[in-house]
Amino acid sequence: MKILFVLDLFKPHIGGIEVLFDNLIERLLQQGHSVKVLTSKYMPTLPAYEKISDTYEIYRVGHNRYDFMIFCLLQGIQLAKWADIIHTTTYNAAIPASIIGKISKKNVILTVHEIFGQLRYRFMGRKGFFYKCFESLIFLFPFDKFLCVSNYTKNNLRIYFGISDKKLITIYNGIDYTLWKREQFPEKEQKALRKEYWLEHNYLGLFFGRPGISKGLLYYVQALPLIIKELPHFKAVLIVSESKNNKADDIKAFIKQHHLSSHVIWIPGVPYTTLWTYILASDVVIVPSLVEGFGFSAAETCALGQQLVTTNAAALTEVVSGKVNFAEPAAPTSIAKWVLNFYQGKFETISERRFEREENVKKTIEVYETVLHKKKEKSL
């Protein structure tokens, strides 16, 4: 098969979606398929064209994920002539990919991550109206199949947008368990890391990821006074990716205003290859998200066998396992309660759940084949 991926962001950009598609493409190539990726030239230094191999090429247009929606159309129509099928994802790439598919008469598969719906208003206020309209607009365009990263996402598409069950399929994101394996990280490295930050005798609650409203970091920080009151040696380790227009400054202001700085270790970012050591060096990981289409942070923490406090929101209840406590979303009091419960040795134990990358790829290829087979039948 020849697959054209239309993605508003792709590597070297870092994110869960980029990892998902990079893994899928890698395995498609291993199985003898050919791939072309049409994505945004979000950094001026990136080449407009890269030939990775005879069966793998990357094309970059526009200047960011927004103008990509316009600039990708002409290039996409040209590349679609080569392709057997088009695969795209929410959000910015979805509409142009559907248009490209319609003009080129090629089938289009859409991978759907989070569905925010009314939560847009909670996250963005009045501005959320325009984002909600854009989200709704995407699902007015035609797609042949909707690949949902969780049953939570699938049910949202069914209920809020009336998508037919025949077009919906749940394919969980895959996790590379060769990386997320507790046994390969020596305990001495974890002890050394705690010593580096002078945290040998503290109880550590780790948060890692983006500080956006939907990730719930502010609610964890607001829970700190309640936790510290009962557990004075508690420290919050925050590995937070910072960029313009994020909520990091608001969270730092709250920490300063409430005199919490001595209980917070703020780390702007760490290499992906060392993240596992930070997770294992902590006593508990906190994932206080308000909405997750899948929840990589939670699922990967569980893959390492680490203790987790997360919310009983969205897809999180589908993907977690091991030692878990569920807090109410957007509730600092609840977060504090369940962190303290872990300290007292109280937690829920959930049977192991695994999300193999091979299964993700296998099911995706099956969808490609089903869609192309139906197209072939119609043409006969």
C-alpha cells in the first residue's frame, strides 16, 4: 500500500501524537508499504523536502499548524494521486485532508484524540465558542473511518456528533514496553537523582507534561497546602514544558503568592531518555487531567509500575492499572486526600492493562485494507 499522511505537526516536533504516527510509519515501512508525509514547516530551519528512503518522503509547507490548513491543499492534491489511501488526525489537518480526499477521490481515515465539546468554555471562556465551532465543523466533513484512541472518544463521537457506529473503531495508542520497563532502571540511579536535588528524606509527588488548563496542574498546586499540612516533608516535583502562551506563569505566581516555593522543585524539562528515572525516583505520580483522549502520561506511569493519583475523568479510567487512587477532576481537596492515602498505604489495585504498539499497527492496517476492499467492490 501507498499511504499519504496529512499531519499538521510531525517530528522533530515532540508530542504524543507525533510519537504515535512515527511508530505507525516505522512499522508500515518494515512491512513493505510506502509512505509520504505532508506536514507543516513549523520551524524555518526545517527542509521543505526530505527523502528518508526510496519508500519514505516528508514534505513540509506553510509556516505553522494554522496556515498549513491552506498551504497543504495544492501539494496534498498532487501527492494524493500517488496514494492508495490518506490518513490524518485531529485537529488542524483534518479538514484539508478531507478536501484533498474528496478532490482526488481517495479514502480518508481520521484518527481522533480528545473531544472537548462544552469543556472548551471551561478552558477558554468566551474564546471557547470559536474552538467548539471549529471542532464541530471537522465532523461535518466526510471521512471513511474514525479511529478513536479510546472508548471515551468513540462514545463522544457517537453521542455529540451522530457518527455512525459502522464508521467508528477504537484503536488504543501503543506504548513501547521495551522503554517503559521498571527492571532496566537501577535503583542506585533513582537514589542518585534524589540526592542531586537534596530530596533523600522527602515524600515526592511528580507531575510531568504541559501546564495547560486541561492538564489540571493548577489544581495539584492548589492541593499542596492541604498535603503539606499533614505531610510537612512533602515536595512537589514539576517537570513542565514551558513555551509562550501557556499557563506556567500563572502557576508560578500562585506558588509564590502562597509561599510554597520551598515545597516545589520546578524543572523546565528533561530529556525523554531520563524521564523514566524521575518517575521511578518519585513516591507517587500525579496526573490531574480534566480530559484525556487516551492519557499517555498515566498509561506510561502504570507501565513502569509506579504509584499514580489521577482523575476519574475521560479515558483515564480505561488506561490505568496497578496501584492507583482516583481523585475528582478540578478538586484540590480530593487530590490532597488521595495523595495522603498513598502515604498511608491505601490505594486501589487494578489488573494490568497493556497497549502494545504491534496491536495498534495491526488494527490500523486492517482498517486500511477494509476500506480499500470496499472501494474496490464499489468500482466493480
